[in-house]
Amino acid sequence: MRKYRHFYFVGLLALLLLLPAACAVPTVAPAATSDADVGAPAAEDTGNADAITFRIVPEESEARFSIDEVLLGNDQTVVGATQDISGEISVNPARPAESHIGPIEINADALVTDNERRNTAIRRFILQTPDHPTITFTPTSLGDMPDSVGVGDVLTLQVTGDLQIREIVNPVTFDLTVEVVSASEIVGNAQAVIERSAFELTIPSVPSVTFVSEEVDLALDFTARSD
């Protein structure tokens, strides 16, 4: 059963968005070698000169959490979400393995559920947003990247990184699915499951709530575009 803790994990999802985006960037296949190319000097390595920067589009993305609880004797799933997400990735179309993903940030104070009292409890007591307004996911590694990616391709991989909620940081791995819509746009979904206790997310005692799940599901639907 899921409850207020979902809000913490929503930040985590937002981080995933960027990761999948990097993986889905269309790449340019190396040119075939002709007889004229044999023995010719290798082209100069331009490093990341051809890298493309993709940025998450907040209004077309959503980070959310869900957690189960028993409220007034009834089983229910609490869902919290926000579109206040930021982050970007630098991708080299010719060499996907060299892609770089920057930190993903989520405005913890913007997470909302269907109940304003619950929202207040999450901000004040659980996430403590006055002192910790941002949830941050910093990617540290990507799963095996393909040698090249083309428009229309759908990629599935995992992204691992450090998730920070308040002052607590733990490693988290997201399962990612990314579709390359065009050379300038990617869309995808990232999902992970987190334990509330790992982030010391203590839910205030409320007589009407008799059970709250230890597991929190995190999800991120995102759209990322290059300039």
C-alpha cells in the first residue's frame, strides 16, 4: 500500500527522464570505407564538438510516485505528481557511449496528490521542503548503449545514479524505455521501486490510516528536445 512517501520518490523519476533521453538520441552511422579511403589519414577527433544537448520539456513531462495505504479501512493507492522538472543531457550522435547526463532536479514543493491536507503533511513533515526544496538524481552509469540509434528506434536499458531526498543519498536504478521520435526529440518512461526506510521517510501517525506500504513506485514520463 502506498502513501505520502511517493512524493519523495517522484524526484527520482524525474532524473530518469534525462537518462533515457540520452540513450535514445539518434546517432549517425559511420560512413562506409571506400577504396579511396584505404590508407588515407584518419579524420581528426573532434571530441564532443558534435554533441547535442537535449533538455526536458516540463509542460510535456511528469514525475510521479504511488504508494498503497489503508484509509478508513479501505485499500487505496495514493499518487503524487509534478511537472516542475529540469535537467539536460549532452549526446554525441556518432558515439552514444560518450553521452553525458547532468543532474535531474525536481521541485519537491510542487508535488501534489488529490488531498490538500496530505500535500501539507508531505511538504512540512515528510519532505521538509522549506529546508530541502529540491530532490536531485545524479546519474552515475548507463546500461550498454547501442553503437548507433536511428529515428523510430525504441531502446530499453537501465540507468543508475544517486538519489538525494533531504540530506539522505542512496543509489537507485531505473528501468528505461525510450523512443527516438526525431533527430531533435525523444520521449520515454522510467520506473523504479524504492524503500521508504532507506530514505528515513517517516509518515506522521494518523488514526484514519492503519497501513502504509514500505515500497514506493516511482515513474517518469518525459519529452526532451534539442534547441
